[in-house]
Amino acid sequence: MKRFTWLILLVVFLALSVFAQRWIDAHRRAPLPVEETLYVSSGASLKRASLGFDGLMADIYWIRTLLYFGGEFERQRGAGQYFDVSKLKLLQPLLDITVELDPKLIPAYRFGAVFLPDIDAGGAVQFIERGIRDNPDEWRLYQDLGFVEWRRNRFRESAEAYAQGARLPGAPAWMRTMPPLMLAKGGERETARAMFLRLYEQSDDPFIKQICEKQLMLLDQDTPQRHRDTERREGETKGQRD
């Protein structure tokens, strides 16, 4: 008798399970587009709505940012396309919201430094500068700013960013070699040479001295060729006038 009762209950349970699943399937909403689920125009509004759980909300949006990036990467790759970061229009708004919720979330700033220049180079600089204002002792953000400015061929600005970061506690020794390197790339060779020479004389680090020696040698080797190129151009200009 007990076995028969349990058999009836099992059949009823299975029937109810099937009915419940059909009801869920019938009322399930289609997934919302990314724009609807992830995009919010104001981090301040989220901050008020988080009821003091700003850090938790920031983590959620940071995860959503990474999911959006990964989803777009897979979508483009699945379509046989070369991955084009410039098409990720929501990346900057998502990052802005994330750091507005948690201004100390360094990985978000560093992620933006790598990918935002392909969307808006000027916006990327402003984003990193915002991170520096909120985290003035984080030398890695100065490194990222120098990198972005280098990508924009703004070598003096890049040199200034590296120089500021190099003065911070914990900054590695190689950061001090970056300002003269950037100035040399920007054509300010005499200034770069003076900086390398001063760094060589002041440093006790063999690695830094080795880098300075190499760069000074390269600058000195390039000087005669640069003078020859200048004289050649001046001669061609004079010949054209004659």
C-alpha cells in the first residue's frame, strides 16, 4: 500500500514539474540587449541607489564591463572580423560608471588605458588623469598616462608623465629612463642627452647606468648623420633658389 501511495505522489510531482516548466518557458522574457542591461547614464544615480554598497556595485559594473568586452570580442571573432575596439561604444560609459562608484579601482583605470585610446584618445587621457587625481600615489597610472601620450605622438607630455611617476614611492628604477627616451623620440635630442647624462652620473644602479650608456651612444652616433641630413637639405634648398 505504501509503495502504491509513493508511486502516485511521484507521478503527481512529475506532472506538476512539467506544468511549472511550461509556465516558466511561456513567461520567460527574451534577454535584454546590452544597451538596456548595462548602460546607465549616471554613476551618481547608482551611488544613491546602492544604499552605501558602492564597492559592491562597482564590482558588479566592473564584471559587466569585462563581460561586455569579452562578448563583443567573441561576436566579432565569430563573424570572422578583425577585432575592432573602436566599435565598443559602451566601454567608456561602463568604465566611467565603475570608477565613479569606486574611484580606487585601479584595474579599471589600467584597463581603460590599454583599450580606450582606440575609441577616443583624448577621452582616454582624461580618464587616466581622473584616476591620478583620485589616486595620486599610484605610479602605475603615470606609467599608463605616459604610454597613452606616447601613442598619440605627444612625447613631451609623455616624458612629463613618466617623470612625475618616477618620483613616487615604489616606482621602479626604469621609470627614470623613460622621460629622456620620450624626448629623444620627439626630436629633443640635446635635452634627452643632458637628462641621460645627469641620470648616469647620479645613479648607483648598474642597470640604469647601462641603459644610459646605451642611449648616450645611440644619440651620439645619430648626431653626425643628423647634421649631414641638415646640410644636405640646406644645399638642396639653396640649389633650388639659385
